[in-house]
Amino acid sequence: MPQKIPATVITGFLGSGKTTMIRHLLDNAEGRRIALVINEFGETGVDGDLLKGCCAEDDIIELSNGCICCTVADDFLPTMEKLLARPDKPDHIVIETSGLALPQPLVRAFAWPGISTRVTVDGVVTVVDGKAVAEGRFAEDESAIEAQRQSDDSIDHETPLSELFEDQIACADMIVLNKADLLSGTEAADVARQLAEEARPGARVLVAQKGALPLDVILGIKAAAETDMETRSAPHHDNEEEGHDHDEFESFVLDLPEVPDVAALTQRLASAIEAHDILRLKGFVAVAGKPLRLTVQAAGPRIETYFDRPWGTSPRESKLVVIGEAGLDRTAIEEAIRG
């Protein structure tokens, strides 16, 4: 039997730092050929553009037809079959799920006929925004939830965000507590202990800054996760076959003209994020007089901007993907960002 190609599933909530971690992996691949499958949430392949240049373009495959865990049969499996049919097969496959994806249905798909004999899930890596968890944005207060449930049975005791977070933690072989530079040593230790208590038996919790972990730590776990599904479900998803619903979220793409002042744009973005509770904002901006493309990454109130590469022959188009819970006021957000 030929050796199976290992695949690593990298999941995590919006803005946790998955793309940054993957870029670090690709920059330090040490000659290993890594194929990348990206499941972008939104209408433009921002994550794909962020990663181009780190490996050959034909080794980057973007799935933008919907959440990867909801389109396994129609989108993901045919993509995997084409990838595995190549004469120049990759040494390793890395799959970046969208922040809204449940990892369990995706991992289960690796046991399907057609790919089960050729590829295996080396490991599921969940990237966590350590600062957000320390602030309690996606952490669970079980006693408070239980008190609410007991006092009013009609209360939905878990938000959609917390359910997604629980599922991604429950499925992980490794949890990366990212953005540790924003935490004190005590805070990082407390969050790591909390994650370890919520994780499946044997899962490791590692602390990282900007997703910078050695290649051989993230790749080579050898979990064969598709053969061990019974330990990878959160309590509220005992029946994963029923799937899930993303009606709680929406996104849109905002096209902008050239920006004369980066600082002023950043201030407008911060105001819009705060006023409209935007979960995630990312994309590229053309800055007047600058030959380089400005990358914008925002998760909650934290905004990062940097010039990543020359525009070259690409059109100088400014595009930002705005992601939030259902009910975003698109008109007001556009007005706030445009200024």
C-alpha cells in the first residue's frame, strides 16, 4: 500500500490568526511541497491573495462556494480527488477552514471512499485568539448559563459564536493559543488551562505569537483523526449529521477608491467596527502615491495594517470584506468607512 498523504486541518474563529500561521508555515517549508486548500468566507479571495508568493500558485486552491463543512460532497471531495490525481503530488496538504466552519463534518469526509486510501488527517489544529478568550468574548460561564436556563426555559443558553468555538476546541489535536504578546504571563497561563480543560483527551495547548510555531510541531502529529470521530464532538452537537446553519452571519465586500491617509482610514475602520459590532474585516487598499499594496486585518477592535507587496500588473483595487452577525447595516458601515 502506498503511504497516505498527510493533511492538516487548521480551524479557528474569525481573526484568530490562521492565515498568519499558515504563511509562517509556508515561509519555513524547508523544501517540502505543501498544497493549500482555502475555504474563504465572503465574496473575494482575500486569504488566497495573502498567501500567494509563499508557494506555487497551482498549489493554492480556493473554495469560495460556501462553508466547507456544508459543501463536502459538492465541492471539497471533488477538489481533493483532483489534487490527489496530480502526477506531482504534494508532500502535505494544509486545509484552512473559514471561521464559521464545523471541523467535524470535514474530518469525517476523509473516511469516504475515493480518498480514504490516499490521504489521512494528520491533525486538527485550532487557532484561538488568546486576548479575546481572556476578555470572555467567546468563553463559557457554565454556572451563569445554567442559572438562566433554570429561570427561563425559553432562553437560548448558548450563542452561535460560543457553539462554533466549542466545536472547534472539541475536535482539535492541537490548540494554538495565539496573540500571546497581548497577554500577561498569568493571563496566558489561565487561558491555556481553561482550553486544556475544555479540550479532548490528549490535545496539546501551545502558546504562540503571530502563529509562529516550528513546522515540525504543527505538521507530523499523525493523529489519523478520521478514524477517531467519537471523541471529537462538543456536547451540544451529538448528531453532527444534521449539519448546521449560517443564517446568523453575513458578509459583504466594500469597494473603495484610493486612500490618501492610512491613519485616517484606520480611525474610520475603528469607529465603524465599534458602532456596528463588526466581527472581522480584512482586505487590501490602494494608498495614493504608494506602489505597495496595503493589507488590512481587523478582529474586533484590533486593527493591523502593513504594506505587503507591489501591485505590479494587478489592478489597484481597494476591497474590504466585512463580516458580522446577521443584520449588519451595510449602508451605514459603507458611509462610516468611506468618510
